[in-house]
Amino acid sequence: MFEMIQRLIDQEAQICIPAGNLTPRANLYELGMTPYTAIRLLLAIEREFRVEFPRESLNRQTMATLENIVRGVRASQFVPAYEWREAA
């Protein structure tokens, strides 16, 4: 999963270093990711992993680090889409 997300970061986030050199807690925003590229990255991750992030997790913190992104993907894989849509 890490390697796939790193590939997507390289394609979408436009940060100043290769994603393969990132530590799990490196802040992507501090490395040059903008809100626009964060949204592109989020959409690419949702497509790649066939998940949909719940509305409450759509924030800057979720996309700030590789570790947070992995945590968000894993959490989204176990939440049925209908469950969070009904709560909205």
C-alpha cells in the first residue's frame, strides 16, 4: 500500500522530493503540496483503492502525511459507503 500511495504522491502532489524518500510522518504541505494538489491526490487514492473517504475525514490533517493517508485508506476500506451516507 505504501508504494502505491508513494506513486500517487509523485504523480499528483507535486512535492519537492521523490515520495520514495519520504518518512511516514513527513508533512506533504511543508514539502510543497497545495490544497488543489491534495484534492487531486485524494481523488486518485479513492480511485486506486476503490474507497470513499467519509466526509468527516476530508480535512487537511488526513492528507498531511503518508502515515495519515494510509490510516484513512484502511479506515475507509472497512466502512460501508451506505453507513456514512445515511449519517450525512
